[in-house]
Amino acid sequence: MSAAPWICRSCARALRRSHQLQIVRFSSNDASSSLAPSLLRRAQSLSVEHDDLQKSLNSSFDAAKAKRAGELGRVASALRAWETAQSSITELVSMAEDPDQDPDLASIARDELEGERAKLDMLEKRLKESLTPRHAFADLPCMVEFRPGPGGLEGRYFTDTLFKMYKALCARRGYRANVLKYEMAEAAGDQSSSSGEQPVQEAILEIQDQGAYDIFRGEAGMHRVQRIPSTESKGRVHTSAVAVWVLPSFPEGGSGGDNVDVEDPESDFYVNPQDVKIETMRARGAGGQHVNKTESAIRMTHIPTGTVVSMQDHRSQQRNREDAWKMLRSRIASQRAEQREEEAAKLRSSVLSQAQITRGDKIRTYNYNQDRCTDHRAGLDVHNLPNVLEGGETLDRVMEAAREWLVGKEVELLVMEEEAKAKK
């Protein structure tokens, strides 16, 4: 029976919502969706597993089951929200297209359809993201390492600019950032650019907040700058590059938190002290008599991999030693994770291997003349370059676009793997 013609909008919405409560799960064909069937099947399977684990935990607690249920919780929650939106759209379409429906209800349904479809798109992205395997280091702090690439002195200047950009970003967002290393190029002396940039040879910024690795991992790669150097007399645009690495770190104190024990031989962060050659030397650069009289600088070489770390930023040899150990463990852990990813890629099809993401890609260009920052992966152009370089809100847009691209690539790989499994 149709509602009365004079029914108010709020009453009509309440009536529609009461109808929705009677609706059971609909298939993905009931409302338009770009969600791959293989992903939907995976989400439904994981959701069933989550529900079974929850029932088991209600009768008796088991730590392993509780951990697994926690991991699957985000999938189950995202799937329920997505299915609710699907059901809502299906009901709205039915109300809008029903020739016997009350005109007021049909009009309300058409008005609300656009908003519900936008909501469905957002929930679909969230569901896809929940299905991608969470990175092993996602919940850890991180170190962001900067080194100049091709471009000589101009590349070193822009290394300093990027370092200051991320440092300002951390300050604005309230992240706890610590300068682990800030080393000038010896040959450049004390020369600085007209805008106050220093000729940085290597810099390391540690972000100590939990989850920092997941926030910054999309920033790893080659950052390119196009601008006219202050020393250029003919006004020609020069192109330089800076390499940015994002390495996992571990919380201060004790074993490094519940998930990281640097003394556990099974941990990615474990380094056998017998495999490390440690050398002390006098620090280079400014520092007065202290530099000339004490051997405070530390150089560590991990013999099995040839990884070398040097620290001289502190007057205390012990402090340099501690920071060098931290950096060495992070680099070794990152190498081990990359090796696992490469080995997994070899097991995939050639299509999957071609889609592998590497940190050596040129990911971003900062063009001073055009007041433009371009993220080549996400295909995003933003202007107001000064705000980007100040670590402002425009940089937030660029980083979020890069993160969405990264998740999108991971979803593509997941779809390919699920389809390959289904064929087998």
C-alpha cells in the first residue's frame, strides 16, 4: 500500500529505512560496483572466518585466534558497511523506478541515490584496502633517508630542501621527529645557496610515532627538481634528483615494543655483533678542538652484506655508536623485507612481476618555474609549490594521492593472484 500523498519527508525517510531493515544481503549485481568478483569472494570468505573465530573466542580464549580475528576485523567491518550501502541503493532504485510508488517517495529516492552511490564508492575503496596484506612494518616508526643524486651541488641543495620539507610536515602534524644525521658535502665547504639551502651529502630524519612507516612508505623513490640555479648566468633550467629511502625503525626502550625484539634471531632487525666490523675515527668538518682530539666518529660494516653505516653527528662516541646500530639494523631489516618481496615476485606470473613497485622509480617532480608539483604515479598535478615545500596542506594532497596509488597497485596484484588461484 502506497504512503499518503501528504506524507512528510522525514516520515518517508523513516518508512524507507524500516523497509531496509527487512532486506537481506544482495548480490553485487543489485547495484553498480567496480569491485572485482574475486575480491568480493575473498572478502566474504575472510568475513566468515572472522565470524567463526569470534564464536570460538566467546566460548574459550585463545591468543592466536584472537590475533587472527583482530587482523580480519577490518575486512569483516568493511564488508558489512559495503553490503549495507549496496542494499540501500537497491532499495532506492526499486522505489524510484516503481510505477506504483508514491511520487513523493520516488522523488526522495532519486534525491538520495547520488549521495548513496558516492558513499558506496568510498566504502568500496575501504573494502579493497582492507583486503590488501598489511605491510609487516606498517605499525612501526620509520627513518627517512635523503641522498643527492645526479646534479652536483644543485642536487645537494635540494636534498636540504626535501629534508626541511618533511621536517616541517612532522612539526605541523605533531609527529615526534628526531634528526639522526645531517652531514654536509666536504668538497662544498660552507657554501650555501641564495635561499639558504645547505650542500647536504646525507640526512636521516627519524619519525618516532607508531605507524609512521605506513604513512611515509609511499615517499620512497627518486624526487626530481627542475629550476634555475642561483649560479646559472644564462637562465637555463637544470634538472637534479634526490633519492629518498623510507626504512623501518623500532620504538625506543627495551626490546623495541611488543612486535620488535632486536635480540631475537628470527627478527628482521637482528644483527649478529660478530658479523659487524666497528671502526672509530676522528669526525670531519666543524667542531673545533673536539674534532681533532677525540675519535668520536663510528663506522660499522655488516660483513655478510657489505652494508656500511657511519655516524659522527654527536660529540659522544657512545651516542654515535647507538645511532649507528639503530641505522644498521633498519637497513638490514629493509633489505631482508625487499628480498622476500623479490622472491615472492619471482613466483608470480610475468604480468605480476612487471607490476612490481621499486623504490628506484622517479616518483615526483618539483618544477619551480611552473609553480607545480607532479606525482607521476598518481598522475596528480598541484600548484602552490611553496606550500608543498613548507610541508603544508598541499603536500598532504600529494602524499594521499601517492598512498591511494600504492594501495591501488597492491589491489591490482591481489586481483591477479586471486584470479590465478581460481583458474588453477
